[in-house]
Amino acid sequence: MHWASWQDFWAMGGSGRYVWGAYGLVALALATEVMMLRARVRRAREMARRTSDWSKKETQ
């Protein structure tokens, strides 16, 4: 496809709202997934650290 201007590109023949909305939702979903994964890794590391500390106390 060839667009005459940037405005035509963003409008995409009248479907721009749906196309860019879909891209926006995917970007939001990916960002949310990354944030949730980081939080889960942080919790797992904290749990492993606590478990390690607890097992060290029992052996003393």
C-alpha cells in the first residue's frame, strides 16, 4: 500500500482506529506480562532466600 501523507497512513483507509487500537492492546498486554513476570521472579527469589536462611538456622 502507498499513502499520500502521514495522515492517510494513520487513518489506514478508515480502519486506523481498529488497527492502532489492536497494536495498543497488544503492547499493553506485553508490558503487563513483563511486569507480572518480574514480580513473580522477585517473589521466588525472596522465597528461596527465606528458605535458605531458615535451613541455615536449623543446622546451627
